[in-house]
Amino acid sequence: MGDIMNICADVISRVNSDIRGKNFYTALEIEKRGEKILKLNTGNPATFGFSMPESVKNALFQKIDTAVGYCDVRGMAEARNAIFEYHRSKGFYNFSIDDIFIGNGVSEIANLISTALLNPGDEVLLPSPCYSLWCNEVILRGATPVFYKCDENYGWNPDTEHIKSLITKRTKAIVIINPNNPTGVLYSNDTLLSIAEIARQHRITVLSDEIYDRLVFDGKNHVSFANLATDIPVITMNGLSKSHCLCGFRCGWLVVSGPALVREEISGALLKLASIRLSANAMMQTVIPAALADTEYTKSLIAEDGRLYKQREATFRELDKLDCLSYVKNDASFYVFPKIKPEFLKETNDTVFAEKLLLQKHILLVPGSGFLYEEPDHFRIVMLPEPNVLQKAVIKIGEFINENA
């Protein structure tokens, strides 16, 4: 028998997710001892008491018998029709029903896209900070992640001049995450138009992750990237995990838009991969039409008397009291990405900070480096617990920083 240490593929050593990484498993061990951990590491609403919308529950009960067998490899017709109308309502029309693919969450969708598009040696431009799914997918395809800066002083918008400087002959795609994870910001139209022009000039496909597009606060409006770039290939991703608190349903999809010949090539490749996979989970597809029709559920979360809004405001009230932190107020989602001010950053780096915070205060969160951010002084707060719980958590975080300053 060969060396047991060489069984797994070499590339596995290069993939990682701090959201469920070392500290997460340490937290589980602490809980086994009967001690409580406040998990602010993952955006999973159900674990904080968010319930399934009644519209989804009713649709599931009524349609469950239609989900017994395999369905169309692209996705159920009724579900794709609902997705088609939803994205048309976002203002772009250069796609067809056959350019829509439903998957088991955006995670599987990202896998399908990266497999369809990337060759070993290709380069993909990713934001920093960045949700680690995208970096991992690029690495697993043998391609190279290249990170462009998002500027905290400019509301965490991408630095488009930096993007331009990173373009090479090997650049295959640009990933944007808007609204962003982990910062929670909404990109400006000027930024999106600049990225569109870069992609247009260099014939680069844009992959736009818009999973939080319905969770936008303060009356602001999310503009889909494809609406601003109808003449270039764009793959838009979305789903129900966040807007309808259905993470466990694993309900995501993609829409290929742009020139017809390019759409045909990309969708043809995706069709092959979807066929290999047989079909996405049929049960979750039965609720897509009802969920997309139920706009009131999501609006109730982000309204001024809604739970997400109240939790956000409670977090900001406590953050504003702390001299040791600064932050950019989020526009969307349920994340904020504070910075520890230099004079208070006495730990070796953000990783050590997060580890000690867990051990001393029993708060689990993800350091900025877990989102591929090079400055060792940020961390993400998931604003999903009730307001009073979040207030106490921020107070404890401030205490910890001051105690170790």
C-alpha cells in the first residue's frame, strides 16, 4: 500500500473556509463541555429563530408530490419561469428560459460555473475581502485567484484602477459580490459601470453574485449588473437562502445573459454539467414561484419595525460607543466588517484575535483573513441574533479589545 499521506489530491491543501474552520470546531468542543458559544460566524437565519415563510410552507405541502422524480436538468419549468420573470423585473432581457439553471445552492452553482469556464492557468479577478467560496472554486479548477482591492474609504467599493492593473492575457473572469459579503455594502452604479467597461474592453465574463439583492435597507435600490452591461457575457447568481431564510433548502440559480452566441456556448457547457448531475433537489424547486411572489415576507425583515433592521441598529448603537473600532455601515444583508484601530491592535493578527475572543468571551466570529483580506485588523459580525444578544456581544468584544490593548 502506498504512502497514506498522499492519497488525497494535492489541491485540497490549498482550499479552506474559516467560517467552519479551526475555531468552529473548537467552539463545538467547548459546547460539549456544557458551555454556551455565541456563533456569529455564519449567516444561517434558522439557527436564530427565523421561521419559514407561510407561503413557502403552503407551496411545499401542495406541491410535494411533484418532487418525487428527477426533473429537467436545468430545473422545473414553473420554477424557471418564476426566475425568468424575476430577473426581467430587474431590468435585463437578453436571456431566455434555457439560460436559467437551478442548483443546490449558489455553492453548487459556483462549482458548475467554474467547471464550465476555467482551464488550468486561467486567472480570475476576485474582490478582497471576498467570500471564500469563490477563491476555493478557482483553485480547485487549477486556475489562479487574483485579488482586487475594495476600498474601505470609498464605502468598500472595488478599486477599478486596481482591477485594470491586474488584467493579463490569462484573465478569464471578474467576480463581483453585490451586495457584498462580508462588508454588507451596495456598490455604486458608477463602480459597476466602470467594471462593465473593463470587461467590455478586455472581453472578460462577469460573474455577479447577487444573493442579498432583496435585503437592502434604508430605501436603497439594488441594480443588477446585467442591467448595466447587456452587451457582454454576465452570469448572475441568486437564490432563496437569505431573502426567505431557507439556507437548508439549498436553493440557488444562475442566469446567463449577453450576446446570443456567447450565451449559447456557456449554457451549452452548463447543460452538459447539469446533465451529469441529473437534477437539482426537486423539493426545493417547488417553492420558488411562491417565494418569489411573496415580497412581503422579505420586506417585513428590512422595514424599520422588522427584525433584521432592529438587529442592525442595535449593533450600530453599541459599535458607536467603542473607541477601539471603526466601521462602514452596511447597506444590505446582515453583516458588518469592523476594523480594530491600530492603537488597539495588540494581538499578533486578526486570527489570534478571533481565537482568543472565542476562548475568553465565548464569541465565535470570522477574522478578516478568512475573507482573503490582507490587512490583519478586521472581522465580520453576523447580525442575526436578537437585538439584546447583539448588544451584549458587541460590549464583550469591546471589553476584550480593551483588556488586551
